[in-house]
Amino acid sequence: MELINAAEEFLHAKGIPARTDMTGAECTTFRTGGRIALFAEPRDAESAAAILGFAREEGMPHFIIGNGSNLLVPDEGLDMLFIRLAGGLCSFEVRGDELIAGAGASFAAAAKHSVAKGLMGLEWAAGIPGTVGGATAMNAGAYGGEVKDVLKRLTVLRRGAAEEITPAEGSMGYRRSEFSFPGCTVLSAVFGLAQDDGGAKERMDGFSARRREKQPLNYPSAGSTFKRPEGYFAGKLIEDAGLKGFRIGGAAVSEKHAGFVVNLGGATSADVLAVIEAVRETVYKKFGVMLEPEVRILRSEAI
Ligand SMILES: Cc1cc2nc3c(=O)[nH]c(=O)nc-3n(C[C@H](O)[C@H](O)[C@H](O)COP(=O)(O)OP(=O)(O)OC[C@H]3O[C@@H](n4cnc5c(N)ncnc54)[C@H](O)[C@@H]3O)c2cc1C
């Protein structure tokens, strides 16, 4: 509590906006989870570096959140500092064949902008509800595209200093990279794209239509709950295990797409976790495949 008060004072002195009433239910797309003790929104790189430096020096538990579209916050909340990049860290622009975007920007909005400006290469990203920082950290991907295929360079904060680096340093792989907090905080990213061959808008619209048709977008979720196991599809295994519609409390395996655990209304994070664990156990018993969650499950003791 003392550390939280000290951090609050530090943020106030630096003029960095902060709240003490944010909840997981408000800042994640699952719409579950309790109160985050302190939620700061630095509006420029200097403020982000200052608050991260403070937290590190004081040994204060902290976490970088993007749009919370791949996160589960515990119901009891977290006695820690969350940092969400805001203001000038959310802008994006096209220059030549490059899309230059702040890490707090909406990845989908930036991708749509690049297509509107006559570029192609990010059509697949239109329906991913994360930030540029979150997409880079997770090496987000869809419909055959991945961040690592188009990321050209990025500016990150590591050990308190901002550096411009290349993707080669990030060992980017399937839904993972070393550009992820806590080792690294992405401040901005540059995507190398190409001149539109005339079909980019149609491809992007097509991918969005496929999402609307196949995904339960009318319910809160974190997208695909599980990573794709080698040689299988998580959704197919879950469906074949007879788990479509399987429900605990307000959380359930989606009837529309078995790869999604959804919040049907009033779910707790405990409900979501219970569904995740039941699915893993059942699929393992039936098919010998242990599904690994793609969603990052935050626990107070693990951060
Ligand atoms: C309906 C729906 C559909 C989805 N479809 C897809 C899809 O097709 N493909 C896909 O890959 N994902 C998909 N997702 C999952 C999610 O959108 C992606 O993983 C996204 O990239 C997460 O971004 P975020 O900003 O929400 O990150 P968060 O969920 O807030 O955070 C995820 C991780 O990234 C880290 N992080 C966030 N910002 C930074 C930063 N600036 N620097 C360092 N680390 C950072 C966090 O610390 C955390 O570990 C979907 C989710 C939903 C709800």
C-alpha cells in the first residue's frame, strides 16, 4: 500500500494521468476481473520511461497493458501498477511504403489506415482488437499473416533506455516474442509494406467478413483461448471432445467457434479459468493433447 501511495505521488508530481478505480472488467476484452490498485497512462516516451524507472527502482510490481485483448485479470484484483500507453504514443501515419505507429495505437485502425493510404501487407490485421505494442509482443497473426513478416524496426525501452532495434533481436515465433514486457516495452513500430496491387481493400473486407461469420464477436472474449497445438486445431479438438457450449457460471465454450471461451454475461475470471481447465483436462483425456492457453493469465503472485 505504501508503494502504491508513493507511486501515486510520483505520477501526480510528473503530471502523468492515473486512476485507482480501474478494474479488469473495464480494461480487458473478457470484461472480468477485479480492481487494479493503480493504473497510469503516460502520454509520451519520457513519461513512460520515468514511471517504468520508478517502478523498477522501488521494486514495485508493475505490468504493461495494451488493449487487454489477450489477458485475464483475477477476480480479487491486483495490488500493482498497470501502465497503458496513451496520448502521443497512440498515433500512426504512413510515410512512403512504411506504416509508423505508436505502441498504444489500435493495430486494426493502423492497418486500415495503411490500406486507405494505398499500401498492402496488413490486410489480415483488420480484426485484431489489440494495440500495436500488444500485437508486436504477441507476434499476432491471422489468415497467413504475422507481425514478424512485416515488422521492419521498432523503438523499445530496455533497462531504462530507449533504443531503436530490428526484429531480428526478438526471436519472434508463434504468438511469442522477446519484445514483450517485462524484458522490453515497445514504444513504437515501423512496418514495411508494399504498394497496393489493387486488391488490398477487398482482401481486408473479406477477412473481416470471415471473422463475423465464424467468430462469436457478440460476446466478450480474448479471441482464441488456446494456442494451436502442433498438427491440430484447438477448436476442432474441443468440438470433437463434445465441449461446444460447455458452461461454468457465466463463461462457456462458444457454440459458434469452440476455440473461443466467451463471457455470456456476468462471468467471473474464476469461471473463465474453470472452463479453461476443464477443456484442457477433457481434451487431454480424449486425445492426449495438452492445450496451452494463448491468453495470458495474470496472478498476483506470478508477476
Ligand atoms: C475477438 C478477438 C479476436 C482476436 N483475434 C486474434 C487474431 O486473429 N490473431 C491474434 O494473434 N490474436 C488475436 N486476438 C488476441 C489479441 O487481440 C492479440 O493477442 C493482441 O495482439 C493483444 O494485444 P493487446 O494490446 O490487447 O495486448 P494485451 O492483451 O493488453 O497484452 C498482451 C501481452 O502483450 C504485452 N504488451 C502489451 N503492450 C506492450 C508493449 N507496448 N510493450 C511490451 N509488451 C506489451 C503485455 O504485457 C502482455 O504480456 C483476438 C482477440 C479477440 C478479443
